[in-house]
Amino acid sequence: MHSLSVSGQPSLLCQLEWKSLNQVPDSHIWPPDLLHHHPTSNIIPPSSSMPIIDLTAADSVLIPLVGRACETWGAFQITGHGVPLRLLDLVEAQTCRLFSLPSAHKLRAQRCPSGGVTGYGPALISSFFSKLFWSEGFTIVGSAQEDARKLWPNCFNDFCSAMEEYSKGMKDLSRRVIVLMLRSLGLSEEDIDEVGPLRGHDEVEPVLQLNYYPPCPEPDRTMGLADHTDSSLITIIHQSSCVTGLQLLHHDESDNPRPQWVEVPPILGALVVNVGDLFHIISNGRFHTVIHRAVVDRTWSRISVAYFCGPLAHFKVGPIQKIVDPNHGPAYPGITWPKYLSLKKKLHNETLASIRLPLAAKRQDDEKKVL
């Protein structure tokens, strides 16, 4: 993947009054080779559409569907998931409430520049790029109360209650999805209790990322959020239902010789599930960790709310022994989530390659030569 040098990087705390702009400032203009280093599918819908899976179906139907989606796309949309539309609308309304505040007001809850994670600020991957994103973000780990008090000293309860209820719904849903994913790898219910990714699931602090993508006068010249993979087991995303913006990099070798950016159409009430780097490791490379990005629109703003599901901090994530081919061995070592995140902060999209075991890396290179 491509990154710009961080030398001469503009201040990441630079805030724009989006509505006052009639053109994109130089600080946000991205080089064409980074905007268009892969073509964008212009077939609507694309010839091979991102899977949409109804979770009300029987497990015997869902398990192969989920497994196939994880192997071929690294992502899928889910309906029938049990999270009420009322709650999705509530979280979106509270997210809009936050980002509608004046810039000076939002900066009261600014993320600590010296390595803080929670609060208001640019995307955490911003440091890898010399150009800024056409977006704003707000990160919540555990309770939102401390940062919400800074924004609304006397009326923060509605925001906190919405985020807490949403996080609980996402935690329950993520367990259901992860069980289906593990079952699709051939694990039984007893195996799942033993291998550990869900051990202590209820104790893991929820991580929410709220994103706002304002309308842009020149959307083809900038980027809402650059291409990246997620460092989680899985990520569950709610996106505004009125405008597209989320794109996945998909390679369908039967249709196209090159990977293409494919838009994820927003479906009212549906949620997007992305396979993260840690589940790629657990599956020994069988499940595809999806590269994705966000583009912006000339007319419409867009909101997304991402829930990152990971393991307990001390739990080492590694390939599940039962699914590792004894003739090839594990592709990755065991690693904790905090250790992986620390590597990701330094290496961005090269992190998985950096920890891939030598024999697995050599096999991958040999396979590429054959192709």
C-alpha cells in the first residue's frame, strides 16, 4: 500500500469550518496516484456484490455463507441482527449532535497529542500521511462520560446513554458473529470454548470510533479516510443510509485482473462486518483482512460509527492449532492486541507482513512467482 512521507506534515489539529469552503485547501489535496492507485468499479451493482447475510436464518445456512464471505471479501453486511433501528437512529443523532458543535467547543475534548486515544481529533492513521483527511473523528474506549462532560457539562447523559446502549448491543452481536466465523473454520462449540478469542469477551472494554465526513466542494481531490485494515478481530460499522462513502478493495480474479474499489451501498438497518487483522491471524491467513477507505460527497455529509471487537489485553492471538495444516505450519506467531497495536502505529499496513513467519512468507513469495 502507498503512504506519503510524514515530513513537513501539516498540523493534525488544524480545524476547518467546512461550510465556508468553496474549494479544497492545499493541506487536504491528495496526489492523484494515491487517490487512484486502484480503479473504482463503475458497475452498479458490481458484478460480484458484497454479501448480505440475514442472521435470522438457521446456523446451518449461515455458517458456510459467513465463511465464504470472510474468505473472498473479508467483509459482509448483516440484516436481521436484532439491533433495533431506533438505537441506530439514536446513535447517529447523538453523533451528529457532537460534530455539529463549533470547532472551538469540540476541542475541549481534544485527544491528547502525546499519545492519547480517546476524545476528539483526526484519524489515528493520520500520522502516516502528509495530507489531511476530509473528516473528523471521536474515539470512545469504555465510558464516554469523561470526554462528554467537557462538551456538555450539564447535559451529557443523553450522549453517554446512547453510546453505552449501543456498545452493549454491539458486544452481544459481535459474539454471535465471531461464533459463526469460528464455526465456519470447522470448530465445534466445545472447541470455541477452548481456543480463547471469546474468553473474557464481556470484560473487554468497548471501543467506538465516531466519524464525520462533511460535504466537499471537490470530492475527487481529497480523501475522507485513507486505505487501511483494522487491527481488531472484527469491526462492526453503522453508516448513514442516505449516501455511499465506504469502499472495499476487492479482487475478483474471474472478472478483473486488478483489485478494484467497490462501494458498500448503505442499506437501512444493515450493519457492515469487516474482518480485522487479528482474525486473519487466528484463521492462519484463511480469512481476508479487508482493505477499506472512505470517500466524500459533494452534496451530502456522512456519519459512520465503528465498533472494534478485540480480545483481552493479555490474551495471545495466534493461529488456531486445529486448523493449521501440519505440512505448512502456522503463518503467524502469537501476539497480544496491545503489542499488535504498538506495531501498527509504526508500520501501518505493513504490520501483518512484518510478523509473518519466514517459512510462510517464503511460500507466499513462491506462490506469487508461480502466478
